[in-house]
Amino acid sequence: MEWGERGPLTTLGTVSELRVVRAGTVPYEQAWERQREIHAARVAGEGPDTLLLLEHPSVYTAGRRTEPHERPLDGTPVIDVDRGGKITWHGPGQLVGYPIVALPDPVDVVAHVRRLEDALIAVCAGVGVQTQRVEGRSGVWVAADAPGPDSRFRPERKIAAIGVRVARGVTMHGFALNCDPDLAAFGAIVPCGIVDAGVTSLSAELGRDVPVAEVVDAVEDAVRRVLALAPAV
């Protein structure tokens, strides 16, 4: 795997320099190992803040709060990881971003999550999908449909998941934006442990294909912007 990098270095706020790596499709465990390497270098002051942008082959990953009944009932393998949150799916058609960045003291994990949400809300709006936060739930959501005469009511549905870990003041893990994935993969689990809401994608909401390539530039730009506006380390 060649871990190439792209784009200028951000020079504002928390991120004194931001290296962006577009890695293509990378197996989850290989990307996780690369995260750990970058994290260790950042903690040691031997490398810059980094944003990995990639896709994964189909895989289920379980955060630390995942309950047994939320896992696949058919015995499908699940990778247990050290991020917050519960179980989710990653796979083709989903743009995954791992910002590995130093946070200022005192560390405010919620503020970091909110910045990532802001970035993804802006990206969705840019392609014509209106999204929002939902109180008490992380991630980015499409609002529930108003009841109509055709009875095709849809509940709130998540279009982007966020799960992070902060160790020694530096973040790991990040976000997953559903562009054009096979949403059936979520049917084998209780996504993020939420039973009263759905999962959606940019393609499902717009009624057309929205490949990862269509939004990756906007995602990079939006994440750069929100990280640059963060408090200085």
C-alpha cells in the first residue's frame, strides 16, 4: 500500500500543518495499524496532524459500548476496536475519514465531534441533502419525513457516523459518510445501537448515484476548514 499525500498544509488554529492522505481502498486492520503509527508519531512530536481519506472492503467494526445483541446474528466476523460508539459497517461507497490531530488542553472531545459534524453537514448541503444533528446522538442525520397521504413516512436516518478516541491529547478514528454504499449491509446489525432510526446515503436521498469521488474534494476542504477554526494548541 502506497500512502500518498495531497494538498497544501493548513497553517491556522489547532492544526499547525495538516497532511491529507487519499489512500484508496484499504483493509480495515491495515488502516487501523497505519492510524496507530501516525498517532504515535504525532504524540511524540515527530509528525504533522494527518487526515486519512479512504474506503474499506466490507467489514463490521464494534466500538467499546457494543452490546452482544447488536452484533450480526449469523456469526459474521466483527473487528473490535478502541473507539467510542457501538457497531457499524464500513464498505465500498462509503467515504471514511480519520483525522489524527492534536487537541488543545483541556481536551474537549465533544467539540471535536461537533466540528466533524459541521464539516459533513456542509458537504451534504453542497450536493443538495439537508441534514442536521440529533440531540443525544452523534453523527449527521436526515430529518424524519412529515406524514403524508402516501403513508411513506421515514424516521430520522443517519447519513454519516462519527466515532473517535483521544489518547494523550491526539485523536484517532473519525467519520464515515454514506455516499453510494449497499445499505443492506446495515440490516444484519443494530447500527450504532440505535433501534428507532434508519440509515441512508446521499444516493438514496437524491435518487441518483453519488460516488465517493464526487464528494471527496468537498470533504477534504470542509474538514480542513473546521480544524483550522479550532482553538490553538
